[in-house]
Amino acid sequence: MARKKTRLTNLDASVLEAQMRCGTEWPIGLVEAIAKAHQTSVRCVIARKRALRATGQHNPEFNINLSY
């Protein structure tokens, strides 16, 4: 179970990074590249993207709009 949690954490980090850099409109091929890098399916990457957006989870480290 710990391995699955780590894999999802790494996938989430990649999805959050892509959202930070590209917003909601991702370039063609990005989802496939993320899926291939994490050895998962395109469907899984899209599901994580939707899940993270729906729950509003974010890591301040990935937020470029920090106000100090």
C-alpha cells in the first residue's frame, strides 16, 4: 500500500507542476508524457488532474502567485 501512495504522490506532484506551468490548457502530448513517465495510463493522469482540481489541493511550493 505504501508503494501505491508514493506513486500517487509523485504523480500528483507532476500534475500540479503541469497545472502551475500550463494552467488548464495543457499542450498536446503532455498527458501522455506524464503517463509514460509514471508508468500509468492517460486515464489515471486525467483522473488525478480532476481530483486535485476538485479538492483544491495544492502545495505552496508550486504556487507562483505567492504574495509576500
